[in-house]
Amino acid sequence: MIVRGIAARAVFSNRKMGKSGLLSGNQVFSGLNCFLPGQTHSLHTHAGQDKLYFVLEGRGNVTVGADTDAIEAGDLVLAREGVQHALENPGPDNLVVLAVMAPPPATRSKSDQ
């Protein structure tokens, strides 16, 4: 399966980070995390799941474990299973991040990822 122009599928919300499911298989899930300036995805972990973040558009900050770093379009981040991680968009532009999880979340619908 091919999804073309994924950045154009970004969904933003004034209330919280927007999410848009892209593709899901038996062993992997992909979706977009979409941040308006000032929005964050709070520190959290995933038991039994690794997560990759690939920055498509914008700039932000990522925390993985004890480290926080600036990220920008073209950067790739790995949050290993069980390691706390978070994203934030300090602005001034929107931030669009491709999130890939393996294995995929089993208890949530694609729109909740």
C-alpha cells in the first residue's frame, strides 16, 4: 500500500495535538502527530512498543529518557519501549511528525494513535 503526500494529511486541533492514522499492519502502525505552536505531547511510555518519530515539517523539542534536544524537518528519533518520551512545538510554525510504532497499538482505534 502507498500513501502519497502524507504531510498534506496533517490534522490540527486548537484543543490538543492533532492525530491522523496513515497505515497499519500486523506488526507496525504509522500516523501523524500534528502540533500548533505551543502544543505538547506529554511525557509518556509504551510498554512493549518501540516508536520512531520522523519530522516532516517544522521545528520542535523532543525528550527521550533524560535527554531533550531540538529537532527539525529531516530528523529521526527513536524512543525504545519503556523509555519516557515527549514532543513539544515551541513555535512559531506548525510541527508535523510521522510516528511509527511497532508492534501497533492493539487497544486503540487508528484515530486515537
